[in-house]
Amino acid sequence: MRDLPIGFLDSGFGGLTVVRQSLKQLPNESIIYIGDSARAPYGPRPLVEVKKYIKQLTHFLMNQGIKMLVIACNTGTAAALNELKDEIPIPVVGVIHAGSRSAIKMTENQRIGVICTQGTVESHLYQTVIQNKEKNVTVYEHAVPEFVKIVEEQRIQEPETMETIKQDLFPLKEHNIDTLVLGCTHYPLMRNEIQEVMGPDVTLIDSGAETISEVSALLDYFNLSRTSDDNDKNPATQTYFTTGNGEGFEKFTQILFNQPDLKVQEVEIVGDELVDNSNT
């Protein structure tokens, strides 16, 4: 069981930021990742539909053989985390609770902003989690759906992107927040641009990075952690799948991880199942 990989899922590219943190913090662990780019973005979709997709992705990863599931998607966490914890026999981790705890720890004026997808805003899960832990904190949730499209379409460096960021973040700047949660795993890929707009006095919280700290603790708690000795005997592996265009996903992942030989496999959506045709 200990040698099995950790499974990561997301609507597309965004969850790769969580995997990047895993590779940094947990270098002895193998990972399997699937990004549902064919149906991205999840944010505008009803949560009941997102829950269905998350369960399909989970079923696919369970069939691959994993020891822990990380829902590396804020909308997916809001839609399906609680049910999956009850339904599958391995630990399940989402990205909202860890980011919320870190935001509470970092804020000094008790005013926290959260940028996320429309689906996450409608769930109000960040507000609920934060205020359940600290009732005196004011939470401003703000949907910035265009940010996901910017990342998925690889438009971060385009000149008009900075103007879009300024316009979309303006309402939060008026609320005098001192802490901003990047409440979608796509957003850390725009971290520098977001920080420039918000200014140096606003602390950005990467919920994905905080989540891997929680994953590390749970691996130790359940005695599932691999050691350096394990890695020497059986080196950690990385396996990537997408439901979308494999070539585009592969190129993006190679650049993000600086691994030019990294491969991404395409899976097909057939009814309610995901089918890996790479070996057929």
C-alpha cells in the first residue's frame, strides 16, 4: 500500500500547481494526475454536474491503484469532498480547508479575500470554513472566471491580460483586505501578476501548497509515507492523463515542470466512464 501513488484530479491544468508542490515537498512519492480539460472549466457548471465528473475521475484513479486522493480543484472540493470521504476506502483531501486555515493565521486586520470560480462562490464553502474557525473574520468571496480561461488558453503573458486582472480584482482592493486566498488551483500560475495588482501589503495564500502540507501529515498519520530508502529501491514515478488534447497538455506540463521528456496520455470519455486507450 505504501508504494502506491497519490492520485490528483482537476478540471484541467490548474491542479498541476498542487502536483508541483508535491514534487517539491514529497519527492519520494509517486503521483498519478488526471486533468479533465475536455470539460473544463468547472466553475460555471452546476455543482451537481461537477460532482458527477469528480466521481468519474475518482473511479478512474481508483482503478489505477492509489493510496490517497487529492481533489486539486476548489470547485470539485466544494461539490464532492464530503461524499467521497464516505464512499472510498482511502484518505481524501481537498484544497479549501488547508487554504482557509493558512489565511486565518496570516491575516492581521481580519479581512480576507477569496478569488475563485462562480461554483465555489455559490457554495460559500470558504466563507463557511473560515468563519466556523474564526467568527470575527470578514470574508469577501469574488468570482474571477476569466482567470481560468487565461491559464487554460495560455494567455498569461498577453498584454491585455494585466488589464483584465486589474478590472477583476478592483472590487477586492476596495475592501481593504490584507490576505487573499487563491481559491482556484489555476490562479498560482498568475501569482506574480495578481501580486502586482494587489500590492505588497496583501499576502497571497496558495491553497495548493498548503494542501500538500496536510497531505504530508496524513501520510505520516496513516503510515503511508515512502522514505528515501524506498525511493532508492523503487524510484518514484509520475503519470499524467488528460481527457482533452494530449499534445497541448503535454507541452504545458513539460514547461511547468521543466521536464522535456514528460509524457501525457489521453483518456476517452465513454458514457459515465473514462477509458485509457493508450495500451490498446
